Amino acid sequence: MNLNQITVPSVDLEKAIPFYKKLGLHLIVEALPHYARFECPEGDATFSIHKVDKLPSVDGVYVYFECSDLDGHVKVLLEKGIVFEELPNDKMWLWREARLRDVDNNQIILFFGGKNRKNPPWRI
């Protein structure tokens, strides 16, 4: 089994699409106003957004995008005007992360996990 895609809700795809393009995703399907799909710049995974009338009222979706040069990528995004809630910092689970929210308040985490991505010292 392989992960194909993650889909997150959006109330306004016309606002969400430019945000994800600015993050570096490549738009491959634009079926406005209901759906858009992107390719990640690395690997085979895709990411999509779909129109909803109402966003979840709870904590919502957390999406992790791995960046081989996290600090460099965040610097470029800051120059493009992307606002972060948390700049790159080392976490106790041995990943380096930066956090932001998309236009629909979904939590986006850019991270670098290195060897600890799938093989932390506490792995079973």
C-alpha cells in the first residue's frame, strides 16, 4: 500500500489555490469551484482541496510536507509573504518543524525528519 493523496476542506478554492502554489505545489487539476489537485515537487504523492460549505469546528487537519532544506525553504516562503506561526525549530521527537495555517485554517507543518522520520530511537 502507498499513500496516494491527502484532501483537505476549503470554503474558497480560488483563495486556497494560490496559497498552495506559493508553497511550491504544482497545480495539475483545477475543477473550480469544487476541486483542485496538486503534485508535490518531490516524490509521487499528491495533495488536493475540495469545496465544503462549512469547515470543521474542531482542531481540523494537520498536513506534513517534508523539506530536505527546511530552513532554506522557509526563508524563500517568508520572502514571498507567507506568514508562519512557528519558524523552524527542533522538536523533542527529533524533527525540525515550521508551522503555518492555510487560508482555511488547516495546520500545515513543513518539516525535516532525516533518519528519524521513520526510524526514531523509540521505534518498535
